[in-house]
Amino acid sequence: MNRTKQLIDKLEKTSRLTKEEWIALIQDRNQAAAQYLFERARYWQHKYFGNRIYTRGLIEFTNYCKNDCYYCGIRRSNRQAVRYRLTKEQIMECCGSGYELGFRTFVLQGGEDGWFTQEKLLEIVRAIKKEYPDCALTLSLGERSKESYEELFRAGADRYLLRHETADRQHYRRLHPPELSAENRRQCLWDLKEIGYQTGTGFMVGSPGQTPEHLAEDMLFIRELEPHMAGIGPFVPHHETPFSQEAGGTVELTLFMIGLLRVMLPNLLLPATTALGTIDPQGREKGIQAGANVVMPNLSPTSVRKKYELYDNKICTGDEAAECRNCLSKRMKNIGYELVSDRGDYRGRKKEENHV
Ligand code: 5AD
Ligand code: FES
């Protein structure tokens, strides 16, 4: 405990650890270390956000994807997946019902689907920003050219989510087919930040072949990128993928990584993810208590929710949007937190507040 506690203290004071220190901290963690970490994580969570939990309404608008990531249920080789695309009108309806429910951030997420050309995407972005100028619009459309990102930004998109998945090149190879590379992924993230997007990255915990060294690299990469958001969740096997027989990530390690992220970058936006809620009925609550401060309920039409199946047993695929919002609101209240309706923009720290 002493060594791990010292490392947590060092992380809190300096916001940095060496790769060896990260590996030691992750490898030698135990329950006592986790309890200590979560206390420190909640200290910073409360300092920056109080008991406020931000919400983002997720619209999964297409499950067509040209990529073939080995972990993902909507990979192109999954012939069993029932494919769908929402029309622009359906997307606008999702925003409409989300707005009524109090959402002020919409996240348009989809597979890499060429049917949605740049022109179509620009049109959708403009329409949403015109109708809901007080809302933030987040895109999560995968890897694109810098020019495409720039145009979408100029059309009004405010934020972009693109998980780096794993920062280690070899491990990236293990999870993806040869046409995808860790370098390109990371370049996209640097481009997004440079353009001015509030940028989110993240990784899966417990993906096949992942070691503490890989997680150390993820932490070093996130420290360097300084994203505005980091989404992490356990890897959950999907039965129609090459990883169907692999073990999933654990709640325990996912929570520990959430705590580490909160202490490293105290004002980071950190979602308690649906994947975490999927492997543990109290997963999202536990995520919040480990330092997370965002939830991202689904606004997609009920008819398509089951089809956006990235992994098995995904929760919240049967409910009305309203039910998820109320359900989450109650769940947060139960543990002493409050769902709020504002855009929840990332706020930089003032110099004097900066503990690093
Ligand atoms: N288990 C957990 N998370 C997954 N994702 C994709 N497939 C899985 C899976 N089987 C995550 C990826 C992606 C995000 C949209 O969902 O990290 O970036
Ligand atoms: Fe979807 Fe509880 S959040 S049912």
C-alpha cells in the first residue's frame, strides 16, 4: 500500500508518473489503494463539478461501417448485424425529443459509413445547429481527413469523440486489421484538437492482450494529448466477432483507471459508460463514485437500439428515451448526485487553481 499510496500522491501533486511508475501502480493495486484513489478522485470531482453530473444524448445514426475492428459487433464482416441508417428527419426528431427532456448536448455517433457523404453530414450539422443554437453538437464518426474535420467544425460541430483504443502500436495491431494504424488514429486526435474541437479520446479496459504496460502507455498518451474528455469502459465480447471467446474487462480495473484519470487531470470530462453499466447493474454508479462526471444515455429510436450492438447484452436498448433519462436521474440521486441539463462545456482551470 505504501508504495502505491506514494505513487497516487505523486500523481496528484505533479500530474505525471513515469512509465515504470504507471506500470507499478497498476500492477500492484489492491483494494486499499483503490479506496484511497477514489477518495482523492472524489475530492477533485467535487472541487470542479460539485455533485453535478452532465448528460449527453447519444444518437446512433448508422451501424454501417467500412471498418473491421476485431472487437466490434458492427464490424463489416458481421453478416448477422441488421444494418440501418436514420434519415435526417429521424435524427432531427431524436434531437427534438432529447431537447424536451432537457438535453443540451447531442452526440451523433455512427460507424464509418460512406453513404453519409461529407455534404450530407454538413447538412445535418447545419440543421441541428440552426434548430438548436443553444446546444452543443458532438460528432463521433471515426477517422476522417483534417479537411473534413475542419469543414464540419466550421459548419458548427463543437466537439468530437474518437477513442484511441490503445496507445501501444503492437497492441493496436492485435485489435485491428492491417489497414488501420495507431499512428493515424492519434494523428486524427491531434488534428481535431488543433482545429479547436473539444476533443474526447479513450480506450477499452481489458481488451485481448492488454497488459499494465499498455495501460501505462494509454495514461502517458492522454497526459500528452490533454483531451477534454476520456471515455473508458470494459471490453465486452460480442458473439459474432473474432474475440467472442476472449475474457472481458473487469469492473475493478475499469474503476481504478477512472480514478487515475480523475486524479491526473482533475477537470477532465469522464463518462460512466454504458459498457460499465452492462457488466455490472451498478456499474455507472460505481463509475461516478470512482470519479466520473458524465452519463450518455441513448436518444436513438427504440426500433434501432438493439441493432447498434457493439458488444453483447448492451443495456438500455428497450427503453424510451424518457425512461433512460428518468432512470439515470434517480440513480444519480440515490448516490447523492444530480443530473444537470446545461451543455457542460469543458472548463479550463485558472492558473491559481492549477495544482500541477
Ligand atoms: N466492448 C466494449 N467497447 C467496445 N467498443 C467497440 N466494441 C466494443 C466492445 N466489444 C467501443 C470502442 C469504440 C466505442 C464506440 O465503443 O472503444 O470506440
Ligand atoms: Fe437506460 Fe436506466 S438508463 S434504463
